[in-house]
Amino acid sequence: MATTTKTAAKTAAAEAATETVEIAETMSFAAADWADKAKEQFETMMSSFTGNFDDLRSHGEGLAEEVQARVKANHDRAAKTNARLVEAAKEEMTNAVQFASDLGKAKTFADALTVQQTYWTKFFETRMEHAKEITETTVEAARETMTPVEMPFANMKAYEKFFPFSVKA
């Protein structure tokens, strides 16, 4: 019976050792598998980030070009508006000098009132036309300037490949 107990103990020890070896092999396989998956996920993340960086850079360049074009358009529009305002000021000065000359040539009080009425009527009508032109130019500039710009971050899918979970819709 002692031999049987020793044999049983040796068998149990051998089985335990075998089981330990199997567990160790399974764990080493799981660790190797885990390391491979981690490496694969890291490489996926890096390629995703690199691709997204390239997309972001191209979007940024496009955005910079669009902003630069808008600034140039606004600069050109402002230069034209300023030139028109200088021209209008010259016209008003010419009309004011002509008004003073016509007023000095008036022979009667009624003629002087007619000259003044004509000058001031023309003056206010011209001012209203200039205000209308400036308003239209300003509205057009605001409309063009305020159109939405496509943001480079709006369509970025940085984490879809890195985190392959289902996307909620």
C-alpha cells in the first residue's frame, strides 16, 4: 500500500507538473498573442494618425488659400470703395464751389432760394445714392466673407481604425 501511495503521489505530481507546463505554455501563447495584437494595434494607430495628419495638413493648406483669397477680395473691394468715396468727395466739392458761384450770381432773393433748393436737393439725392452703393457693397462683402469654411477637423476619423468598436448612429 505504501508503494501505491508513493506511485499515486508521483502520478499526481507528474500530472500537476504537466498541468503547470500546459498552463505556462498557454500563458506564453496568450502573452505572445497579446504582444502581436498590441503591436498590430499600435501600427494601425500610427498609420491612422499619419494619414489623418496628411489629411489635416492638406485641409489646412486649402483653408489658408481660401482665407487668403477672401482677404485679397476684401482688400480689393475696400480699395474700390475708398476710390469711389474719394471720387464722391471730389464731386461734392465741385458742386459746393459751383453752388457758391451760382449763389453769388443770383440777382434776386427768389433766384438765390431756387439755387439753394436745387443744390440741397441734388446734394441729398447724391448722398442717398452713395449710401445705397456702400450698403450694397458692404452686404455683398459680408455675405462672401461669412460663408462657412469647411473645417479640417469635421470629417476626421482618427480613431475608427484604432478603436474598432461599433459606431453609434
